[in-house]
Amino acid sequence: MANEQEENAALWGKSSQSSTSGSGPELALDGLSNTYTHTTIETNPWWRMDLLKVYRVNRVTITNRVYLGYRIYGAEIRIGNFPDINSNRICAVISTLADGATATFSCGGMEGRYMIVHLPGYQKILSLSEVGVYGYLAENAALWGKSSQSSTSGYGPELALDGLSNTYTHTTIETNPWWRMDLLKVYRVNRVTITNRPYLGYRIYGAEIRIGNFPDINSNRICAVISTLADGATATFSCGGMEGRYMIVHLPGYQKILSLSEVGVYGYLAGNLAVDGATTQSSTITGWFAEKAIDSNRGLQQNTACSSTLSETNPWWRLDLRDVYTISEVVITNRNDCCAEQINGAEIRIGNSLEINGNNNPICAVIPAIPAGESYSYSCAGMEGRYVNLIIPGDMKTLTLCEVEVYEGVPVFKRSFVKMQFNSRADLTDPSVTENVLKQFGSALADRGLTNMTLRWSQTPQRVIRKVNAGKRESVLTTVQ
């Protein structure tokens, strides 16, 4: 199974909509800007694309109809694995979009089989001219690992990874036979695909798919059980992001033979902060978008799965981790074709500043060279930062990145002290009163977007009584952390 190139996945899926008033859902995929879908007037109309497989969706494009375009205002774009609306996450909301205009909405690698455009409200019509859904099938991590099995009867474990449906692995007749894939690193496994052998497929019935960090069988958790699977058929089993270095297919019982035609393990490296980040770059060669460097596809078979700038002065690429982290390691995968030397001299910079587009942050490492198709690791020794930049200083330079991985995912927690002085008639030496003050303070901070923090008193509130007017007094100076 080769790595997938980014393309409009919607073209291969199945479209539908909540209702139809003369213009069906397929008109959003005909490539014509003067045609459009059209629902009846209804409550909460929607248009849905079943991509048929789970994709990591980087972006969605919406082209509005050439007139009456206001009908799309307020529509939600949702991505997820559920055919209904509200179970899926919102990627973006279309607040306004000019008649006939096209807008691109970044979904940051959200995973899902379905892309839904939903217009909440009463007496609504949903109408779309064109829709694009751009992303990738997750990389088959099994292709880069090491396979083994409990025994071999003429057909080795590697035959489950050769891309051929007419070949298969084969153990001897034994008790509890197994096939194992060492992924070499810990992955969050979203799904496993199993293709059964073209005949005698009943031999796989009852096999367990296990994911975990132990090379033995029973120490790892069960993702799924293959109850039945037709000869030559392929089934997909959702593992919901289970973490593990090993994927094991285990057939419990006596006098068993385990035989597999093809195996796929799809997910992304656990702890890789980059997959949840946002990317941009100084310029873009057609189709070589910045987000392709964090799509968990190293692009070793199709280089169009990489990002690339134009040839320019000081080209750069930036990753926004969305929070400040301590970063121990950055892994860079170079392109696998003619131009591996283009990475030479690239600087890896980490920090919290966007001065000069983030290229003025401290340097973690300088890349002297990376062989074609290789992944090299650079230690950043716990540097703190929200932004990871790569820049190649000089004229007529091109920056191409097939994958950027960023490790250590420990958020940086900082302490701040706040002094407050306010009037109160309550006794702030009462623990219940001081606890209530902290709750009110936390609510006020949350209203301003400041969350994920712990508030506590750094010292007991001190009461300072001063005369304000006759019969009115009490002012308290408090310090809160």
C-alpha cells in the first residue's frame, strides 16, 4: 500500500443532503461554478460527503453560489466518523462568503470519514456550488516496521506487507499462532486493515488484533476480534487511538494455522506534537502545501506528500504548536529524489516570538546534510517555545520538508503572582469565603480566555481596616497565585 498523495477526496466519495429541491448533492462536485445544490426550506438542512475511508482532513474549500449567496451564512463545517451531524467536531463556521467566491478552511488534520456542511436554524435553505475535501489517508506504519510470526510453513511474515493480495503468510499447525509487527516507535493506532487469503479464509476466524508496548501477546490490549472475513476480502478495524509499539494478530486455540494476505496499521507517532499544530511557509510550489510536512506521511514513495517553497531568498517554514512546550527533539525527513542537498544549511529555531516570522528565535540546530529519504533527529535539550521554524539562509534557496516531528509534549507551566485590593464586608480569614473569592476570580479569568490554571492563596489574606466614611470601613489587600 503506497503513501497517498493529497487530493480532493470528495471526488471519490458519496454525497447526500437532507432534502432536494431540483438540484441534487452531486452538483457540488461537478467542477462547475454556475451549478449548485439546493435543499428545500427546512430546519437544520445539511450536505454530507462520505469519504468511504478515514482521512486526516487538512482543509475544506467551499465555493458559494453566484447569487443569493447569503443563504450559506452561519453554516458549520464538521469532520468526524459519524453520519449524523452533532456527533462530529466543528472545523469552521462560514460567517460570510461573497457570491461566487471560494474560501479555504483549515481543519488541522482532523480525522473523519464524513465531512458535513450543516446550516442550523429554522426556515433555512442550504445551497453549495462546489466543495473540496483535501487530506490524506493515514500512513501504513507497518511498512516501516519489522514483521515476525510464531512459526513459518513456507510463507514468511513479510508477505503480509508486499502489497499483493494473492500472497499470504502461513504458520505451522500449532497452539495460539501469531503474527507480529514491531512499529519501532510508539504509535497512536486509529485503525488496522486485514486482507484475508484468497481461499481457506476461515482459518483467520476468531483472531484477535492486539495493540500495546509488549512483544508478548497477552500483555497487550485487544482492539478487535475477527469473527468472520470472506476469502480475499479486506476489513477495517477501528482501534480508537490505542497506543503501542506492537500490533499482533493472535489466533487462540489448539491445532490452528494463522494466515494473512495483507496488513495495514494506520495512525501517527504518539507524543509527536506537530500533528496537532498549524503550519505556514514563505511561499508554496503548486500542491506542496506547508501542512504536508505534518501529515504523518514521510513522502518516501511520492514526494508530492512533502511541503516545498519556491526558490527564493531565506525560505522558511513555521509550525505553531498552539501552546508553549519544552522540546527535547526535532526529527526531519528529507525528500527522496534529485534534490536532497537542498536541505543543507537549514536552521531549526524554537521560541515564542513571531519577529521576522519567527525566524529570530534561538537556534536548536543547523542541518549540515540529510541523505535522500532519511530521517535525522536533532536534540533541542528542553528548549521552550510555541513556534518551530526551519529557515535556509541565502539566495535562490528552496526549502522542502517531507516530515517534521516534534517531541516531548510537556507544557511549560509558569507561576504568576497577582495582588488585589478590594472592599469587602465579609471576613476573608474564613476559609469558605476565601475559596469563594478564588472561584469568582477564576470565572472572571475564564471569561477572558484564560483557562487551564490553578489558583491558590500564596499567603493568608491580610485585613487592613481604614476609615472611609462614618460607619463604612474595611478594605482588604490580598495576594493570589
